[in-house]
Amino acid sequence: MSALRMLSSAARRAPSTLTQQRRGYAEVADKISLSLVLPHQGIMQAIFTSQDVVQVNLTAATGDMGILANHVPSIEALRPGLIEVIESGNSSKKWFASGGFATVHPGNKLTINVVEASPLESFSSEAVRANLQEALKVAAGNGSEEDKMEARIEADVYEALQHALGSK
């Protein structure tokens, strides 16, 4: 029997011998186990430690995303922006993160590692606006290229923070 005939014969029999796993929508009762951690002075600080939540909304580098139970496993780089955690009873907690990574594991587990994060309510819109203007002035100024690049990164973070505060 030729190799091609053997392969096609095996392929025809495969559906009856293998069970196919189907993905579906998350049920209302389904939860995702969230761990949200950030490093501080050589130690890890945990905001959430394997806590069951309903949904997590992130600002990933590929776009904003909402993660529910039964989400496909993935790894996402995070850009500066909002992390919103929706708990049971539709209560939510919001943090602004400077960047990091989110890993969706099989079995409804989500790990988020961020460089820095603070509760959104700890920021002042006026201070953010003033700091953004200062960063933009330095970025457009006559300083060194290094100073201009640092100011541009700073301005990007302040713009993301200003956007997050606007959606408060």
C-alpha cells in the first residue's frame, strides 16, 4: 500500500477514534483565576493571588482585549494603560499599568506581570495634564536625543493615563 493511501485511510478513520474538543462561550458561573503581580525593590508584590474573577480587560500591544473564562491560551505584551478587573456582582477595580505581560494559561488561569501599577483613583487629572505638557515641551525642545526620547516615552505614558482617566 502506498504511503499516500495509508495516510488517507488513517485520516478517514481519525474522526471516529479521536474526540474533538470544542470551544464555546464562557458561562455566567465560569470564573478565571487571576494573579496580578509587580516587582518592587527586589520582592514581588501581589495585588491578586489566584483570585476568581469574572472578566479582566487589558490594553495589550495588539489592541484592547477582554479575557473571560475559557479564553484561548495566549501571551500578550501590555502597553501603558488600564487594567480593569470585574469581580462577582459586576463590581470592578481599575489600575493603570506602565506595561508588562499577560499570560492566559489553560484551565482558566491568567497571570499578569506589570512593571508598575497604581489604582486609577490615585491619579489627578490636573497633574497628568501638566506633566504631559512638560514632557511634550522637552520632546520638542533642543535637548539631547536621549532626553527627547525619554520625554517622548514619558509623554506616551501620560497620554495613555489621560485616556484611562477620561474613561473612569
